[in-house]
Amino acid sequence: MRVALGRMPRQSELLAFLTSDPTSTSELYERVGYTTLTRLGLIPYPEFRQALAKLAAAGLAEHDTADDGSTVWWAAHELAQRRGARGFPCTGGAPSSAGRG
């Protein structure tokens, strides 16, 4: 199911912080920064994770569980351009649906 970004204003701003490099949830939280998190209403960590999950549900982000158990995220459009939408950068397999980061 794909969702138009216009219906997801908080999540669409988060998309700008995702790259093709898998990044943990906590690293993304720091990358986004307090000012932006405050403006988007995403200071509570669960709200931030939910916004990332909505990006993934919309097909705009991908996620997987890293070796250390954290959830890592990357931009789906970056992945598609870089690997033809078939490669998975963390484990060599398909991203799992159960994130714990």
C-alpha cells in the first residue's frame, strides 16, 4: 500500500534524513535533531519510530534488524537507484518486519 506524501507531512520531512546507508533509529533521532523533532511533534521516541514505520508502510523507507538487534532504516528510493530494488544492505536477506531498535 502506497500513501501520498501530502497526507503524511511529518513523515515526508523525515524522508529527507534517510539515505542509502542503513542507519539505526537512535542515530536517525540524533541526525534529525531536537529542533526538527519538536516542530514535527516527534520528541517522544515511540512517536518517532511510528513515523518511520509509516514511511516504510508507504514504501518510502526500508528497515531491517542489524546484528546488534537494533533497527536500521534507509530510503527506499535510494536503494532502488543503487541496487535495482533487489539488494538488502544489512543481512543479505529480505528486511524483517519486526524491528527492535
